Amino acid sequence: MATGRTVFKSYNRHRIIGDASRGEFNLEIRRVSLEDGGGYRCTAPSVDASGDAVMTVIDPMPGPPELTGGEYPVTAGSELMLRCRSRGGHPVPTLSWYNGTHLQKSTNVKLDVDGGQVSANLAISRVEKWDNGVNMTCVADQGFPKLVQPRAASRTIRVNYPPSVLVPEPSVHVIEGATANLTCAVDSNPSAIVSWRRHGDPLPLKGLESGPSFLLSKVSRQDAGVYQCTAYNSVAPPGYGTVTLDVLYPPWIDPAMDEKVTVLNAQDDFTLECLAEGNPKPTVKWRRKDTSLYWENPLRFHRVRYDVQGTYECIAASPGFKEVKRQTFIDVVGKPHIRGSPSTTATVAKGGAIRLVCDAVADPLPNRIKWVLQNNQGIEKDLSTVDEDVEIIETKSDQEISSSITVKNVVSDREGTYLCKGTNMFGTAHREIQVDLTASQQPMTIIVVSVLAVVVLVAMLTLSFIIAVRKGWICEQKFSGK
């Protein structure tokens, strides 16, 4: 091409520049073309041949690479092929695919060189829903970043996938009368339509559907149940989610419970149940009014007695709510029951007086307690206050009648068995008191009392005399003999 500083005529765009005195012979090429690229060598006879200099002429790409594939949404689970082809340029660029900033493995990329054009095909065998919105970029690089920057083209993958439902709050607890908001979080592409229904309820819901939310205002206990949201779009299958609505309400006692219950005295195994509802489920117990006596529910007595009668409160309590009460009066009815032993014995001195007491419990109460004497001669006699030696006093309370009889001047014809009887519509009960006479102690008593009185009188007179002498109230005179 040149000898010294002389350039052959056929290389009219070339010249030698530099300081020849210093041995500088630099080749300058004007208006460089692609044909100028190649190897160049400078030689001098006096020195060894130098190495070759290679000049690469770069023709920048006119634009970014061309992309095909992925122009339309694809359905999750299907295959996607993305094609990238370079557009001119010299040297031919290398093509690389990136997922964001992550270089795709070469096993997924197929390169094809055809007439100076390079193509790179990226195959995604199965597109998943999380590929939606991923930015895939094809980069064309001619290898000389200081002279020409790489060119890139991107494609955003759009994936249609069926709805998936996530329930953030599977169980919702609200107090009756408050507002309940049920929510299903739906992920889908394209956007899904969400509908709501309640399990086992064919009727339309009364709440307000607002996309993934379902609003119930002023909920009642009848609104409790399992609600299902269904999300569907153009991609099968639809998505489902369930929310359990738990409505809390205060305890409630069945108003049909009787205010009064009548039970027969001496009945075995009597029970009374209090039916109560509430959410949370209330604990139920019984308390006798105005006492601290409690029983479990149902209220149970193994054997009914008259002292069972009274007012009982059923108490239902649930956490977070005020307890409620309902009263029932247990009325014990039956034939009279005489307190104490069925038979007993009493003694009285002949001619003395005796008082006998008979207490009867009954409902209804007997009109009166009847006293009868069966003397030792077998004669039976009704006792009443008509006899001046007989006094009968009766007192009545709510469920009890008390009768006391006082018999004066008890002699042999009043010795025997005294019976007190109580009778009502259910029957009669009685008690026997055997009265026996003892020997009279009256004469001996009078003698003992008289002797004691004389002794006391003498003692008092003696004491009074001594005190009077000491006080000088009685003068002591001495007589002299003549």
C-alpha cells in the first residue's frame, strides 16, 4: 500500500503521517468503508516483522431487534415462543434474552444465523400465572460498547389465569345488630366477577355485594351461617372461598317456662329444666331466691319435701353479656306431714297439768288440728276447749300449722293415748303421744317447802339481832345482886 511515505495511487484515501525522522509511519484512512476492514502489517528491512494490526469497521444497527410472539395474552399452562431477530449492522450482533435483569439459560434460547441476520428464539414450555407482567428483553450487542451501544427490545408477557381465592378472615364474629363485612381476596387475569350465596339458603341474600366484599348491616342471629364467594372469569375453573359468620347475642330463656309448678310431696326424682339459648352458649344454673343456694340445670330433687317449696330463679349467663333470670314457684302439695316421731311418751303427776304440741306441714293446710284421747278403758273422746280443763292454741303460717293442747287436772280417765290429726284433700296424718300418770308428789313438796321457809326465817331473825346489837340499837343492862 505504501513504501516510506509514498502511497500507491490505487489507495487514494490512504496516506502516511507521522515524524519520519523519529521513525513514525502511521497509516491514515479517510472515509472508511466496510471494505477497509481486515489485517494490516507494517514491515522494515532492518527489523523483524511486526505483528498484524486488525481493523474492524463497525456498521451500527439501524434500530433495535425485531420481536415476534407474545403480542396477545396466553392462557396459563400453555407454551409461549418469543422470537428476536437483529436488523442489519456489522459485525453481526450477538443476541441474548433477559428476564428482567436475569440472563436466560442458553438451553432455552436457539440461535440462527441466516445471511448476516441473527435470530434468537426463547421457548417457555409452560406459562404460569406469576409470569404475567414479566418483562422479557432481547439485547443485540455488536461487541464494541465504547463505539456503539447495545440495542434492546422488550415484550411484557400477559397471562390469563383462572381465579384463586384467599379468605383473609375465615371466621367473622359480630354482635347482633352490628355490621358484618365478609371479604374474599381474588387473584385472576382478567378480573373476575364475584358472587355470594349462603350454604343451604336458596333465597337471595339481603346484603350488599361489592366485588370481593359482602356487607350485612344490622345482622340478626338468623344471618349466621357459612357464606361462599364464587369468582369466575373467562378462564376455567372458577375460584371458591367460604366465610363463617358467627352472630353473638345475649342469653335468652324460653318464655314458655311455667311461672308455677305444682309437685306432690314425697314424689321421687323431680326435675325441672330451664331452656336457654344464646351465643356463646350460656351456662345455666338455678338459685333459690334470696339465698346463696345453687343447683345445676336441670333442677333436681331426689325426693320432694315440703321445705322444697319456694321461688327458684333460672340464671343464664354468657361471656360479654348481662345475665338473664326467670322465676318459677315450686308449689309442693300433699297430705299433711306431722313433724317429729310418729309416737312418743310423756308422763305427768296425777292431778297435774300437761302440755302437748303438734306441728303439721301441708298444702293445703288442714282447717284445724284435731285432738283425740283414747283412755286406758278404750274410750275415745274428741278434745275441745268446751272442757274447762282443756286449752287449745293454734297458729298458722304459709305452709305450717302448729297446735298445742294443755290439759289440767290429769287423772286416771285422762291417762292414755293422745292423737293429733291433720286432714286435707290428699289425706290424713296423725301422731300418737302416750301420757302416763305418776304418783302425786304434792304432800311431800308442801312439807319440804315449809321446813325450808322456817329455816330461812330463823336465819334472817338471828342475823338481824346480831346487826342491831353491834349498831347499839339494843342496849345491854347489867344487874348487880343484893
